[in-house]
Amino acid sequence: MNLSEYTSFDAVGLAELIAKKEVTHAEVSSAAMQAYQTVNRDVRAVIECWESEQYNQTGPMAGVPMLVKDLGISVAGRLNELGSRLAAGSVSPHDSNLTVKMRQAGLVIMGRTTTPELAASITTEPQFNGGTRNPWNTDYSAGGSSGGSAAAVASGIVPAAHATDGGGSIRIPASANGLFGLKSSRGRISMGPDVDEVWSGLAVHGFVTRSVRDSAALLEAVQGNVPGDPFITDHSTPGLITSVNKDPGKLRIGVLAHPLNGKRTASDVISVLEQTVKHLLALGHHVEEVTLDIGLSWEAFVEMNTRYWAANSAGWIDALASVNNKPVNTETLEPSNLALWKLGHELKATDLVGAMHMRNAVTQKMGVFFGQYDMLLCPTLPDVPSILGSFNLDQNKMDGRDWLHHIFNQSPFTALANVCGTPAMSVPLGFCESKHLPVGMQFFAGYNREHALLSLAGQLERANLWNDRHPEIWAGRLPD
């Protein structure tokens, strides 16, 4: 199997080839390793690769290579450094619940991808191991915090990769790299056993993929709860895989063109949104602009998230410092995380309780919205990702609240789904020709309605609205 052949298949396609014995697992693994060796020096998405990993040969994804983000998931005996000097050298003592599910599905975990320090950024440029480059235009960021996973998939190293999403970290890099990224409902994938919930329930596990069916198949393979999980999701909904090829019916879709922070979405992104609306109308959907009431002012919404991020970061950092016997200072933490750590220790318990009340206000308002509309459509990002080096330029001048405002001003659309615990997806529906970068559109749905999102995504994919071009850094076009 040469690189051109390898990169022409998605994960489901590779699994089918292996199951039919048209290609061996060894041949696929060799191609994946060759792709890594060929393009990773240009995108810097993968920290390390592992060889001779065992896998379940009877699983639905048997033999398919998979990369995991260096955060949120543990692989027994492997480094888990969270993009931080504070966790440098840390080795996972056991598999996380998701790792077990991935192994049972037959996925071959071949290495770990980059992440910004402790995932507290929307660009993947940690001081610990350097910046990840966007394979479409290497002058630009690959997004974050799952930027390494997204760049690895977009450049053809693997067909799909693990990601996490606490404020948009699946959808932001999916948009930046021209991928499909689905953030699932809170509780659909187990976060345990070492944590019961991440960022007080804001974060979930997931994947970035090049095809809709890959996201559906992977989610179906790893979903499910483990005794002790704090959130339980009803899995009696229609099959996720079969949903991809089902007609979604006529959907009522509300459109939000500009963010709630009062700023304007960039004209290139608006153009993609307008084209998306035209496609939806042509497919028979009812689409109309909406004025979104989330029950809070923008300032209150950011403050709510700031309290969750800072309080959880402080506890996490203290635990890492204790386990690794390291101090918490400028030698172990970047300025942004040090600022969040300080703010977390300044907050009172009642501040976090207040954030819980604010979250409830937002969740109730969005519950009303999804009683009137099947979905909400908005850009994933208000503009293309930033030039490498620019986003973190002034972080040493910011306190914890300044840093969160900086993040939310650059990514004002995505965190709503994390607050509500509802599913949302970024779909690669456009392109900014002037900067040679993809543009993603985001769809939200009500709780536990991933099947509806996947049906619409499948319909859009069948309309050939993407997959007709590859990035500048693409393993499949290079000589074998």
C-alpha cells in the first residue's frame, strides 16, 4: 500500500480493506508510519509514534491507525505530558475508559499529538514542544486545543484522530484544517476513571475526521457509560452510523451570522455562511435568521466560563505539581496558565456555585430555542485562524480574566454547546482563497440529537460540498 492509496481511504474504508484481507494491518501501519515520517516535520503535529501496538482483530475498526491527543486520555505505560513542562516525563499507569473502548474497537493507537499547555488555548503553540502548523498554509495556526490531531488528519498521517472539546477544541481545529468535527452530548463518552468530569462537565471526548461516516462509526464504537460515571446518556436513539445515510427531513434551522460579543464576522466567513444557507434551502430546509437570547449578557457568559476554567485549572495544576514534585512558577507554566491558576485560587466556592446558576440560565434558554428550531447554524469561527505566534504574543500581560476574554473574542461561537452539554459539529463548507485556508460552518442541535446532526452532515457531504481538494502538506501527493 503506497501513500497515495493509503490517504485515499477513510478509517471505515481501511477497516473494510483489512477485514476483506485485501490489505494487511502491517501494510496499513507501514503506510501510516511513512506518512508520519514524510509530513510531520512540516506540520509538527505528532509528538511521538509507537510501534507494535496490540489491537483487537475482531473489532469493527480492526487495524485502523489512531493518534491520541496528549491530554484527557491515558494510555498505559505511555507519556502523558499535557503540553506542559509541569507534566514533562509523566507516564500513565493505566488505560482510561476511552482507551479501553478504542482498543476493543480494534483501533491501533500509534502515538500522541500536540496540544496547547493544559488545553487552555485555541492555538496549538506550547512552549514545551513548539507550534503546530496548518497544513493548508503553514504560516497559520492549526487551531486548538486539538490542533495536533487536526493537522495530523488533514495532512494524511491518519484518517482520524482523538480530540477533546471543552470550549470548541474539536470544532475550532476542524474548521481551521478543513475537517469534520463532532462534539457529542455530555455523558455520551466516558471521561473516567481518573476524572468524573472535566472542567465541571464542559469538556467531552471525540474525534476529528475527513469523512462524516468516520465520526459516526468512531462515536458508535466508543460511546457508553461505565459504572460511576456522573452523566448518563440514553443510547436508545437511532444508530449513529445508519443516520449518516438517512434523509434528515425538512429541518427548521435558525441562523446566527455575527457573534454575541457585538463584533462582526469577517466578510470571507459571511460569504461561506451565505452559500451554506443557499445549499440548505436547495435541499428543502427552512432557514431563517434569529436573534439568540442565551439568558445572559456576553460579559456574564464569559465570566461564567472563566470561573469554570480557572477553578478547574487551579485544582489540576496543584495535582500535577504534587504528583510530579515540581513548583508552580514561570519555569513550569506558561503565563496564561499561571494567570488562570492564580485566579482559580482567588475565587470563592460561591463564585463557582454562581457559575452553575448562570449555566442553568443558558441551558434553559437554549432548551426553549430547540423547541422551536431543529438546529442553530453559525460560523465555527468569526475569521480564519491566526498567524503562528500572534495569538500568544501578549499573554504575559494578561491576568486570568483577560486571557479568557482573549480566547472567547477569537472564538465566540463554540462554547455555547459546552455550557449546555449539547452536540455541535463543524462542517468544512467553504474556503478563504486569499489566505488559502478552510472555513467551517457550525450546527448545534438539542441534547442527545447527534443522529440528526449526522444525517444533515451526510446529506451535505453527498452534495459534494467538500473533499475535492487537499492541503499544501498532504502525504498522498508526495513520492513514495
